[in-house]
Amino acid sequence: MPRKIAVIDVGSNSVRLMLGEEDAGVVRRMQKTLETTRIATGVDATGMLQPAPMQRSSEAIARFAQQARQAHHELLGAYATSAVRDAANAQDFVAMVRAQSGLTLDILSGAQESDIAFLGAAGANAGPCAVVDIGGGSTEISAGARGVRAYGSSVRVGAVRAMERFPYGDPVDAAMLAQLEAWALEQMQALASDLPRAPRHWLGVGGTLTTLCAMQLGLVTYDAARVQGAMLARCAVQAWQKRLSGMSCEARKAIPGLSQARADIIVAGATIALCVMRAFDMEAITISDSDGLEGYAYYKLSQGA
């Protein structure tokens, strides 16, 4: 009989819950829910998590934990990524989460984050492939074959971090955006030079890439089944970056496939995506809705959870 499981992801931009099933070692996602809490706010500039984003995120975690319990899903764990691992006061947030939800937050290193992204996106991929995960605070690149990661690296380039470091404003300041693009491209080219013989088959995960895909598909309501396996061409990403940067934030909110909460950072996200594709010479990327949530579930199950 399938085992009902749940996992919580505390990302730099949002907190997410996955409700799923595990049967004979295979994880099947049933539902994913997201709340934009932007815990990364101010971390790049100060090195500290700020009180309001901490509280928003902890409350979202508590709600998701309660939702999982009420649905009788076993909560395998909750993990945090770039913003929390970069913050000097991370343990204050860990204590807040424990007090509000009873959960012990697992703070992943960049290498561990690349591990779970690869496991979630490429676990069922028999051939050699690489995975790019563009988040709010960092980007991870991983590569391997038959679901086994052979290479992984993380760089502190993400959509929230980039927007704060290069505040391009509304309307977008072209000169500031050009600085952001040059910075992101330099970081991605350094990653590309470190990756030995990158596979030609690339999978992309994370909110930036799934959002760009949803926009390209014109999805009024996000449809994971349509996003999973869809192709996103570099020329399409370039066109979106140009279009988005020429619009006001308010106008972007009307684009099908783009959530209102992401309208401010999508310009930074699209720019990073374009830089990744240029640095690794990708003409197109296959988008995966299966990501670190599934990967972390596989990891916890492998540890005997």
C-alpha cells in the first residue's frame, strides 16, 4: 500500500509543501503548494535574516506542517537553502521554526542542494544529463547519469539576490540591468569552465524556469503536467527578457503564467536564465516540475525515514 508522505522546502523566495506517495521506492507527487515569503530579503546586503521575513516563513512552515498532518501525510522533513545557509542568524530561525511547528529545519549546503535537484529532476533519466536549478538566492549545476550525480556546484546567483544587488527599479533601468547581466554571465562562465564535458541534455528546475515555461505556454492556471518535459528555447528566453524589462511591474502581473508575487524578480530571473544558457551553450532546455522536493523525499527515504 502506498505510503503518504510530505516534504517542506524553505527557499529564498518561497516556502513550498509537497504532498505525495511513496510506493516501492518511487515517489509520486500528488500536490504542491507555495507561499511567497521571500526570506532572502536583505540577506545579501546584511548577512542576516530579517525579522518580518523570518516570521512570515516560519508561519508558512507551521501552516504547511499542519496541512500535512491533517491530510495524514507523514512529514519526512523540512529543508532550507541559500538564504538561510548564508545568514549569520540562521540558528535563530531554526529555533523559531522548532517553536512554531515542532520541526527541525535541515539547512542544506550548496552541494547538497545540487544533489537533491539532480535526484528530483534526473532520477528517472537513464542517460547522461545535467540539471540547472535557478533559485532566489543561488543557482546549482549538477551532472551525471542513471540518476547518479557525478558533478555538482553552487553559485550565489539567484533572482532575489540579483534584484537586490542590482536594483534595476520600475521602470527598469537599462544600465543597471546590463550590470546584473554582466555579473551573472561571469559567474556562470566560471561554472561552465569547471564542468567537465557537460552533457548535451539539460533539465531545468526552479521557479524562474517553470514560470518562463508557463508564460511561453500561456498558462492562465499553472499545469505541472504541461510544464513537465516542455522545451524552452534560448531565443524564447531572450525574447522574454527583452519584453519583461520593457514593461512596468504592474503590467507584468497581467501576463498569463506569471504570478503577481514574482513580477518584480522575473526580470532578474530571466536574465540569469539567459546567462546560464549562453555560458553552457544551450540552445534549449527541458523543463522539469520535479525538483528538490522530490529529490529531498528520495534522500530522506534512502536515510531510512
